[in-house]
Amino acid sequence: MLKTQETVLEIDLKALKHNFEHLKSKLQNNTKFLAVVKAFGYGSDSCEIGNYLEALGVDYFAVAYTQEGIALRKAGITKPILVLHPQAVNLKALITHSLEPSLYNAKILKEFIKIATAEKQNDYPVHIKFNTGLNRLGFEYNDIDYIVSEIEKTDTLKVTSIFSHIAASEDLDEKEFTLHQIANFNTISKKIIEKLDYKPMLHMCNTSGILNYPDAHFDMVRSGIGLYGFGNSEKENKNLTPIATLKTVISQIHNIEKGESVGYNRAFKSNSFLKTATLPIGHADGIGRQYGNGKGFVTIHGKQAPIVGNVCMDMIMVNITNIDCKEGDEVIIFDQNNTTAEHLAETTNTISYELITSISQRVKRILLK
Ligand SMILES: *Cc1c(COP(=O)(O)O)cnc(C)c1O
């Protein structure tokens, strides 16, 4: 790998291919694969990831918001794109860019029919979302008659899929609850299919659902975090490779005498001599203040250097007292095997999802092909 001279996020497409193939190997041959590329592809680069996965044969994409889908269309993605959480104000743009909405309540269903009718659409593909226990978005079982009657009044839309989302697919202590969600989903989809005169696709599993509930794969699965290299358990992590490496360089080294302080608000005061390195990465780049004051660390020449004092907007200072290094040397924030984003996230009791999606757009992305 190249030695960096600034803060960069390297994205390893070979690792992405490996993760995709591993997850696909868990599916039946005819189960479709939807790649979740919301939030800039979990903080990587949704357009590059999307194009690469499209070439590998992914069947579907999903994003959270309409603007994210438009960015994928502008990057040349042609596969269907499900917008998981569209707002009424964006529905016209969604249609213009051939994006497919998740319709999760009466309000968004009515709005969509109104706008699709005005746009003279016919059989426009939509996805009906049901709440089976997460209590976040989705219609209820009792809404089925209403949904079907609204849909039958118009030719504007066609239900491409019926789907739901598992609340605790990674947590096997909640297996009973999850099986109950799956049973609920079966009941709901059976009833709605009886009432429509065609059979939409069914889908329910995210990454941990794919790995833990093979009987709930239905017609398609939706994977996000697994593609980026995390399996939400030590066992599953072994089969996946994080795609991203966040690295930076040492800008300056300081000798700190006993009694001196480091950083804003003098949050760190030394009680002995130490050496610090100042790095060009801060909370505006995605390393939150919770990583400061000894919680988080970076790796320099294979050795851990804890963050000293408060995280600044554009910089952190780390303790290099026992590390042989100099200005210009490379620093690893997280990588693909020794210190992954999940390891670093654990130092502040958060999860890989939060850390990787926080890496701000200011950080240069470098693709390794
Ligand atoms: C984000 C999201 C996913 C992907 O979940 P992972 O745990 O990252 O695989 C799947 N489905 C829905 C509805 C989501 O919001």
C-alpha cells in the first residue's frame, strides 16, 4: 500500500468483491441481492461502490433519501434503486430519476399516487413497507385492506415488493422476538398477495439477518454493513474484510514537560515528560470528541498511541513517548485487520456503523482497484 502524505480513506474494491461473494454464498441461487449504499456507501463512496457492485451483478440498490438515489443515477447506475425513506417533497424528483419509493404510511401512499398520476405514470414500481416490531416505519396488518383499495383505484403504481425490517437480527438473545417478526411478515405478505392479483417480491433480512436467519431470505436480501466488511460478531467478522483504511501523517512533534498542558481547555496536564504528535484529522473529519482524553488511539509503526486531551476540529494530538517516529511518518486510524473501525468504535461504546459513516466528505477517498 502507498505511503500517505495527508489524511485519506483508502477503499479496497477487492475486499468489497470478497464480501459480496461471501454474502452471496449464503443465499439460494435465485435469491436477489440488494446492496445498501446509503450515507455515501457507509462513508466510503456510494457511486464508485455502486458501479463496481453493478458490474459484479448486484440486482438492486437501496439508499435512505431521494438525493442519494439521484447521485447514483448521475453516476450511471442503471439497476433499480429503492429509496427507503422518501419524503413527500421529493417524490416528483424521485420519479424523474426512476427511483422506487418505500411507501410506509397512508400519507406517503396518497402523496405518491397524487404525484405519479400528475406525472402520467403507469405501473410505477413501489415497495410497501410493513412494521413487524421495529416500530420505526411501516404499515400495520390492519392497513392491508386500505392499501389494496387505494392501489386498486389507480393504474399508476405496481407493488414490486413487500418488505419489513428486523429489530435485532444480530442479537441471538432476541431470537424468539425475531422469529415472531418473521411469522408476522409471513402472515402479512400472504394476506396482501391474496388480495392483489400478482405476487410481489418479499424481503426482510439485513446483513445479520442473512447470516443468522437463512429461512427468512425470501426473494431478496438487503445487505449494507457486511459489504463494507463487518459482520456484527467476531465469528462473522472472520469471513469478511473491512474495505476501508483511514490513515494520516504526523504534522508536528512536541516535547511536553511535566506540568504543561496539551490542547483546548488544557484538558490534559502532564505529570511527567512526554512526546506528542499532532495529526491532521479532527472532529470535522469524523473523529468525534468522545475519542479524546485517552479513549481512542491511533497506530504508528504498529504501536498504539492514545489521543491526548480534547479532539480539535481539524487535529488530534497523540502520545508517542514510547514510539520511534518522526514528522511525516504514516499514522493508521483504522485498517483492515489489526485495528478495524469496529475496534476503534468499541473504545467509545459505539458501533462500526457510526464511525465509518461519520468520516466526512473532506477526507479524500482513494480507490484501490
Ligand atoms: C440500513 C438498512 C439495511 C442494511 O442493514 P445492514 O445491517 O447494514 O446490513 C437494510 N434494510 C433497511 C431498511 C435499512 O434501513
